[in-house]
Amino acid sequence: MPDTFFTGPPHWGWYIVAYFFIGGIAGGAFVISSLLALFGRTEDRPVVHLGYYVACVGALASGVLLTVDLTRPDRFWHMLVQSNTGVPMLKLWSPMSVGAWGVLGFGVFATLAAAGALAESGRPRFATFAPLARGTPRVLVAGAGSVLGFFLAGYTGVLLSVTNRPVWADSNLVGLLFLLSAASSGAAALMLLGDWIGGVHAASRHWLAQFDRSALVLELVTLIVFVVSLGPVARVFLSGWGALLLFGVFGAGIAAPLVWEARTEAAPGVRTAALVLSGSLILRVVIVFSSQQTYVAGAGVVTP
């Protein structure tokens, strides 16, 4: 029995689950948009703009969720600045400190990218930011933002892995699993919003569908290896969480979209994208709450 079973849960609730979910979408959407901004075609610009908007809103929502979850939300700035000196504070040995700065940095570049997208789309109020949508500034914003987007998408899983809790600390694959889930959910969000808003070129939508399909396949493989890698700890998933993981994530969130996409030549519709997003949310619900509700009774593991 690993020693990770002898620690208390952090008592994270829905604010943190929502942050994991929304932050993943934001990071995934930014990386996808940056790929299309740097290597895509002219007709991909609507998707690029949409992805940057999603990333900007997602970064803001992530910051709000993290702040509200604090015991003293009014002291959120203590994560970034020394209260007695006012000097910026970065503790490289602290996952929480690094994460706070990562979210802030991603928010800055997501905002710059969104401002450039608004200028490129012809919004007069944002004309000052037009240079951000072309040339070297576009490359710098897309590149730096993508690095931070990767960080935000996978960091939440890494944060869990460095704790001493069952499931989280018993596999090194949580970060990769969250990263791939963020990639698939980011593409799904762009397809869903693209259908709703309109204006997305058919070729762009086809590219998004291919990207989403590849991410889902990798996520499926990683999820299987993750469960196997837990060894005896996988008994946690024999409870109701196991059923939710099997039917909500494996079945509805990954397998069903892959099967439907394979059986039709048309790009996946609203239903498929919604299932991918639902599976991404359920994955985080299962990972977070299954560990927190796991305790030790004698030599055995129990889940209330």
C-alpha cells in the first residue's frame, strides 16, 4: 500500500473542477489558434480569432475561479506579491506560486492576442493593437502564449501528481492526460462555437475535426495506460466513480465521438462536440473527487 494513502484531502470543490475544465479549454484553444495563425491559410482567420477570444475569456474565468476558491479572496494578490515589501514573488519550488504566475502570464498573452484579433476583424476601438496580428509581434504573441497555454492545460494535472493523495500521486500520466483532454476539448469548443456563430470556413472546420480526432485517440490510449498504471490503487475506480469514468469518459466522451466521426464523412456536429466537452468535464470530476473521497480503513482502501 503506497504511503500516499496517509494524507488528508485538500477539500477542493466545484470551483477548482471548473477551473481545471475551463483552463484546459482556454489553453487548448489558444494553441490551436496559434498553429492556424502561424501555419494556416487566410480562410482560417475566423477560427484564429474565435480561439483567441475563447482563450482570453477562459483565462479571466480561471483567475476568478481561483480567487473565489480562496479562504480570503481579497488576499489573492499575496500569491504574486510580497505583502510586506510589495515586491513580485515567484517561488519556483512551489507549484501553487508557479501556477499563479502561469495563469497570469497566459492571461496577458491571451488578452494581447484577442486585442489583435479584434483589430484585424475591423473593430476601430482596437486599431492600436493591429500590429499584434501581423509580422514579428504575431509570432511572439502566438509562440509565448502557446508555451503558457501548454503549461495551463497540463499544469493542473502535474499539480495533482506532486501531492500525496491516492490516484493523483500514483501515476505520472495525469498531466499528459489533462493536456490531451485540453487539446480535444479546445477543438470541440471551437467547433461548437463556430457552428453557433457561423462564418467558419468548411476547410477550417475539417481541420479542427481531424485535430480533435487525433487528440481523442491519444487521450484514449493515455487514459487506458493511466488506469493500468495505478495498479492496486485502481480499486478506487471499482466504485461509482468507475462507472462514471467508463460510461461518461471512455464511452460518451471519447469512443462515441470517434465512432460517429468514423461512420460519416461530414464534419462532426454539435452533438459530437458537446459529448467531447462533457467527457472532458467528467474526467476532471472523477479524478478530483474520487481521490478526495478515498480513505484508509485498516489496511484497505474505502470510498464512502
